[in-house]
Amino acid sequence: MDYIIEIWKTFYSKPSANETDSPVTTDDEMDGPWITADEMDSPGTTGDEEKTHMMANNGEKCYDPRDSTLTFVKDDDLDYHCDEFKSLRAKMSCGHGVTPSSLTKWCRYLLNEGNSSFSCGNCRAKWSYVEVRRMALLTPEEKEEFEKTMAFNAARDGLGCKQCPGCKTLVTRKDQSNLSVRCKMCTMKKQRHYEFCWQCLNEWKGNRSRSDRCDNEGCSNEALETLKTCSDIVFESVKDVTGCPSIRACPTCGSLLEHSSRKCKNLLCPRCKVEFCFVCLKLTNDCLLTSNYFGLCSGGVAPRQTSIPAWLKKC
């Protein structure tokens, strides 16, 4: 199965400190506690972290070559942009080599993509936050940033939350087909019905019960626009497939993924960990009932997507 080229453009804004401190409400009732990330019980720097930490002349975080708890290796397997960080390379629990800076950069990317946990960009092995915190030599500021973003992403993913533009509380949407969402907190404070647009996050304008946009100027869905305008893909190894978009929304969680065009037609989504066929958009096991990894699907090419699937995670 082919690895994917992930789109380095997030459709979520990075949460601020005020955002992550907000309570959670629904558009029907104000219940729903914060879902916090695991392993946030040790905010201080441990002795091992202090021993591992050195600083290069340019301010780059570097491993201490005298640290006997590290296994040093030759390659930095997370240096995807060829930054050539100066630190020694050390082996993660999965066996791949990292530097503190490349690991910090990769994990920040995962958080900005909406993840609340960490995994290797090469083998997809899970890393604990304790391991990331130590091996990335996170500064106190970085620890605070990571932990707040982890908690924010966990709450948003677990409850399907967005921040109300009026009161800054997190609100969940009951009707996935309606962009108009009522905030009960603002409704009580303003003593009138207060609704906002789930898409542009402004106070609602126009007729209610719309699934495409509100009447606010500039209200549009970047992800849908990308799905609409992206070029078609030309597979190197998959035969007889034409007219397939090069970017798809994962049918399970809605993350936008771009196929590399190499190897087979199936992808494993790094966010929800569900494998699906890039051509017909069925889950891999369902597609393979009537097709194979390198041939045209029995139902042909699925049309361009006109909506983003909502991730309904099982508790």
C-alpha cells in the first residue's frame, strides 16, 4: 500500500490559550466536559530531559553526546524538508532516527492537522507524549503549546466542536447538514436567539437550514474548493483509471489527502487510521470484494466530492 503525500495546509486555525480554556456546549444543551489528553501529569522538566539537552551556537536544540540513555544513529528520518539540523540523531522507540528540531517540527505539524496524539511519519508507530516531550527536548513554552493544542484537538474530535464567535465557548453541532448553529450561552446572555455559521464562524446571516454557506461575505469552504478544482491523477501502476481527482476527503474523517500516484490505489488515512480506495472511495475490504489493488473498481471512479464527511468517532 502506498504512503500518502499529506497536504501541508491545515483547514483549522491554531487554538489560542483562550480557546483551549473554553467550556464545551452543544447547540441544544450545555453539557459536555473537556476531554483531556493523556500523560499531562508531569509538566516539569525531568532529570533525564535536563541531561539530554544542549544548545548549538545557532540556538538549535541538540542532544548531549554524553547521554548514555540515547541510541545515536546516522540518519534523521524526519528531516522531510532537508533542513539538515546540526544535532546528533537519536533513535525513537520505533527505530527511526530524529533530531530534537525535526521531531518538534513533525509533531507540531500533526497537532496543527488536528491530531491529539503522535505517530512516526515513516512507519506510523505510536509515540507517547512522554517520549515526544523528552526526545524533542521541548521547552516550557513548547510543552504548554503542545498540551493545550492536544486538549483542544481531543475535545474537538471527540465532540465535533467549534468555537462560538460570540462567547468563545466550544459548541457541538447536532445536525451535520445544517451550517446554522445556535449557541445557548450567547442566546441567554443576549436574550435573543444567537446563531453562527459553522463554516465561516461569523454570526449567521440569511435563511437558516443551509448546507452550503451563509450570507456573510467570503463564506466559503476551502476544502470543498480544493476538491472541486484539483487536477486529475495519473496512476503509474493502476490500470484503466481516468478522471480520478488527485485529492480526496477521507470518507471516514474528512481529512484531505493527496495520492502520490505510485503503487496501489489504496491509502491509509493518518488521522483516523482507516484504509480506503482512492478511486471508488469505498473501504479497502469492500472494494477488494469485486476488484484488486491495481485495477479499475467495479463501480468505476467516484465523482468529485461535494461535501466533507463528518468524523463520528465511537466513544
